[in-house]
Amino acid sequence: MTFLKPLISKDGKVQLTKFEGNELQTVNPQKQDTDSYKICFLDVETTGKNKREDGIVEIAIKCVSVNKYSGKLISVTHSYESFNDPGIPITEEASQVNGITDEMVAGKSIDWEIVGEIFESADLIAAHNASFDRAFLDRALAISEDKLWACTINDIDWLAKGFNSPKQELLCIWHGFYYQSHRAMNDVDALIHLVTHNQYDENKPVMELMQNATIPFYRITAAGSPFDTKDKLKARNYFWDANNRFWWKYLKHDEINPEKQWLIENVYDGPFLGDVNEIPITDKYKL
């Protein structure tokens, strides 16, 4: 199992500590400077996994100010959490994961005006697996659709840092701490602690997050692909667009030509018939 090297003692042991987010409880919106960058970390718990039909049952948001040159955490500027009655039952599977029941959310609601004000104040919205959380926020809050979003899975190269899984709980353990997971604010606090971890002298995860958030994605489509190539495309992490009836995936700029060549050789057996389009940075991680 991979751990940050400074955490490993001479006898090969690693001592895990429980993180409860105590240092992230003080909200100080005034403690900023001209070199600060405000990131709004959030997490939603939902009735299920369907991004179009399920609803939010809990939301947690915490905005932090970080130094844009060093990645050092300056202060917590905003904090908000709330249960929410989605008007539909919470699936048994979801309740087993997050421990939230229909009774716990009955009569509760999110103050979207507060959430909107917090979003307005932020330079960047970040979540672990942002495409999931953003799908729910975009449905509920108009300003979310125009904000710059970042993903702490895809916008941080955890593998290059020596970690072979992007799962948040595992990453936290490999960084020497554990926490009570799958409750929204606990997940948010742990995520902030993870990406601003003080064991990094350089190339801090939060710095990588800020830098990669401004790099656009490109969407390549495998339009006209033969039916019998669907398993190849799916295995290569393409997604099926049922409305437009083609397979697609997101790429970085330097991945475009190699991916075209792969399609030519493995799907089309001839000229590339798909297309490639740049995705505006404010549309990253949209449904």
C-alpha cells in the first residue's frame, strides 16, 4: 500500500490519525489578500445515482482562500450545510451508503439564495467526481452553469504522485488520516485537508487543481462506428449518447491525434469519420 514517504517511520509503520476538521471550523471572510484564490469545495448526498431524476438529500459547501502561488491555506471564508427533502424516496442503496433516511430530511430544504451567494463569491467550484455533483447543482441553481468547475479526481494526477486509486477515502488513508465518510461536510473537510496537505513542499494537489481547471477539454466522437465495435469503445472509456446515437469521450489536447489514430485502426478500419470539438472551460464536467 502506498503512503506519503514522510509518514513512514524507520520501522516501516504508519500511524493514522482521525481527522475531524477542527482547523476548518473558523469562518473568516475578511482574511484574504491580493494573492488569494477562493475555492468552493462541495459535496452532495442524493436519493440515488441518476443525475437527471434523483434529488439532493444533503449538501455541504465550504469555501477556502488559498495563496495562488504557494497553495497555502489562508482561511475558511464561507460554510453552509443542510438536509433537503427531495420529494421522492431515498433508495435503500443510497441510505446504506450515507445513513440518511426519509425521516431525517422530512420538511428540510436548502436555502438556494445562500448557496447562490457563496457561488458568486468563489473563483472555482470543486468536488471529488465533479460531473456527479455538478449535474445536481446545475439543475437547481442557474449560476452553477456559468461557474468554473474542477474535479479533484481528474484535475489532479494522483497516479503521478504515487497513488494508484483516486478514491477519496483511500487517498486520505495514504496521506495518514481517516474520517467519518459519506456525510457531506465530513467529506468536504477531508477533501480540503487532502488537497492542501502540509506534507507537500512543492506541486501541491491544490496548485495542480487550480492550474488544470483552466485547461479546456476536447470531445471526440466516434460517429458512424460499426455496431460490433461498441465493446471496444466502451472498454476504452467511451460513453454512449442515446439522443445523437454516437460514442464519445473527453480528451486533453495532446491526446487527440493518438486517439484519432486508435479509432482509424480499431473502429473505422479506414478514414476517421468522427469529429473533435473544444469544450469551453465553464462547460467542463457538465452533464
